[in-house]
Amino acid sequence: MTWPSPIRLQATLSRTAWFWMSAELHIASALRLAAQDIEAAGVLSSIGNRYDAYHAQQAAEKILLALLTSENIRVERKDSHRIDVLIDLLPRENPFRQSFAGLAFLTAYATTYRYPKDAGRIPEAADGATLRTALDSLKVILRDAAAHFGADLEISRQSPARTAQPPR
């Protein structure tokens, strides 16, 4: 029997506490949440809701964090929403790195996009066709990542992925 590999996650409450979670469970949970974000983006896109782009960005972020977890690469909090930075952190030999080419534009929809500009103007919504293409890419990436890690994407599951080995 193989035991899950531990990773250390820091949670800031009133003081700093350390929790242990297996890399396999962290990877599976991130991929499950990414699947939910892709679904939300699709639903929101179908009704013309501007927050479709935010959920697309969140899906990309969670898939990348799962991949980086498998590489044992810790992401600084200040960079956690930056798709471009997360892509650059993936080792060149990780085949998913190339899959994210063209998706770095999603970074713009992580934070400031959701708030009025200083002058009160609402930022322009994402181009529908560009976003649909990004969602199609994310669906393929998610499917392939889930297959590689052996992760069940059913949100009600709490089972770990079968492996945390990085893709090569």
C-alpha cells in the first residue's frame, strides 16, 4: 500500500496553524473545483453574465495549482491569481505548460475586472468568442489532468487522486 505524500498548507486564522493534507487530495479537490468553475462559466456565458470570465480564470488557476502541487512548487499568495506567473512556474518538461499557451489573458479577470474603475467605469466584458475558445481549451486540459492524476471530478467525492506524480 502506498501512502499519500503530505504537503503543508498554512491557514491564517487568529494565529498561524498548520494543517497536513495529502498532495493527492489537494490535487483532486483543486480539479473538482475547477470543473465547477468551468460549469459556472458556461452557464453564466449562456445568459450573457460578465462573471463568466472570472470563473474561467478561476478554473485555469485551480488546474495550474493542482499541476504545481504535483511539481512540489509553492505559489506565493501575491501570485496566486496570475495565470501568466503560474504558467511560468511550471517546468518546461511538464506537457501541460504548452496547453496553457494563449490563456494568460484570463489573469485580467481575476480581481480588478470585478470592480468599477477609479472613474466609476465598469470594465469591458470578455469577448464571447475568445472566452468560449478558452473554456473549450480548459475543458480539454481538465479532462487530461484528471486522467493523468486519476482524479474523480464528482464534487461530492472526497477521495484523493490516484497519484501526485507530475506529468512528463
